[in-house]
Amino acid sequence: MTLVVVPVRYPLSKHSRRTLERAIEVARERDAELTILHVDLYQNGKKVSRIDLKDAVESTFGRIENARYVVRTGFLVEESILDEVAAEEADAVVIGTKQASRLRRLFRRFTDNPDIDGYLRTHLDCEVITVEGARAR
């Protein structure tokens, strides 16, 4: 089955809600499983549980078919997202434009080419869908 990963903030920000809304649409269109990912940063010392994340999402969107809720802990959000996408062999990742900019900066550290979509397609066979704050593209 196809897998879509969507990283979100907790509590859900306006941008996270828009990104998640688009990810839900993509998962339904593709009859895919959806992994809703939140990354707790070690340095922030906050602990978010899967139940916290699930409750926040379901209070906004209702129960989502084929959804899996994941909370990872890491030093860099972007690295944790890439780890999850690779580990789960995701077919698509839906990210907001702010997250896309952060991923580009991370890629510049490792490569001369900040083409996230191309890198993920080549190395992870994954499509990147970027969502702007007000409208998806």
C-alpha cells in the first residue's frame, strides 16, 4: 500500500493544519496509509505522546482512516523527518513551505544541490508535495 508522511507541529499550528489537510486529501486520492509525524526536539525538553498528537488531530479533522501517529525525538526536525521517510519507505511526504526551506538549508550542508524533491526521488524514491500557508500547490 502507498504511504504518505506528513510532519506537523504540536500543538497544531495554522500551517500544520493546512499541511495536514492536504496530506489527508493526497492519502484519500491515492488510497494510501498516512503517517502523521511530530518531532520532539531533545533541546526543548517537551514530551508529546502519540495520544496527545492523535487527540489534537482528531479534534480538528475527526477520525482519519489508515492513519498512524508517530512521535520521534531528535536534535534536528529535518533529519528526523528524513529518517522517518527512509525507514518507512514512504512514497510521498507532504510538507509546508517553511519546512521545505529548512530542508533546503540542511541539504546544502550535505550537497551542492538543494533540490529536495530530486534528492528524495533519487535516494529514497519519494515524492515531495509542498503546501503553502493558504493554498496547496
